[in-house]
Amino acid sequence: MYYVALRFLKDPFEAEEAMQEAFIKAFMKLHQFTGDVTFGAWLKRIVINKSIDMLKAKKMNMVAINEQVMSTVEEQEDWSVADAVTVDEVKNAIEQLPEKYKYAVMLFLIEGYDHKEISEILGITAVASRTLVHRGKKQLQGLLKHVKNGTGY
């Protein structure tokens, strides 16, 4: 859970704090755990939410996107990168994305959440999640083309 928090907060001390606060919250809300998902998935969501709350508290700007523009964007189903690109290179490229795309892409590609879950975690609509992930993946592909061509970042 520490590494989940660290991926969002980028600071070991803040990640520890988020993890500890998430564990306290989970312990206090244990009676609300229904078993619909695994305990680990339930706890991970709490850690992610706490990490995002801490980012918001630091006045990280989660950019709102115009709803009408978002409704016209469709999800790109076939997204892939070159076989030579490593997971670490993808993670490094995600770090270079603008803030408004970084967290949605991280939740989608690294954490494996779907758009409904991302929308709940980030407090946006599912359409906004699809838009952020779609645009973020496009930028990510552009960054990763440089890796494939050997030019680095």
C-alpha cells in the first residue's frame, strides 16, 4: 500500500502518512467492509483516495473539462506500445504527462481501475475519465515513440 501511495505523492514521508491515515480509516470503517471485493482491493481504494485527498489539499489542480466536448470523445480500444518498451519506461513516461492526465492514466494502466471506478476516485464523470485516459494515452504513446526510436525522453 505504501508503493501505491508513493506513486501518487512522490514523497516517501507523505506516502507513509497517507498509508497510515488510510489504515486508521480502514480500521474505523471495518464494519462497512461488505466483502463485495477483496479486502486488499478495498484497502487499496482507501489508500488511493487518501493520497488524492492529500494532493488536493496541496492545491494540486485537477482540471475540469467541458462536458460537451467529452461526450464526443470515444475510447480508443486498440492501444499498444512497442514490445521493447519496459514497464519502467511506461511509468517514467506517465510521470511526464500533465497533471490532468497523469492520475487518470495511472489509475487505468497501472492500478487497473475501470472508468466508473476512476470517476468515483477522482470525483469526475465516467465520460471525463474516458476523455482524460484517452488523451493521456495519446500523449503517452508520443513519449514512448522516442523510447522505441532510441532517442530517450
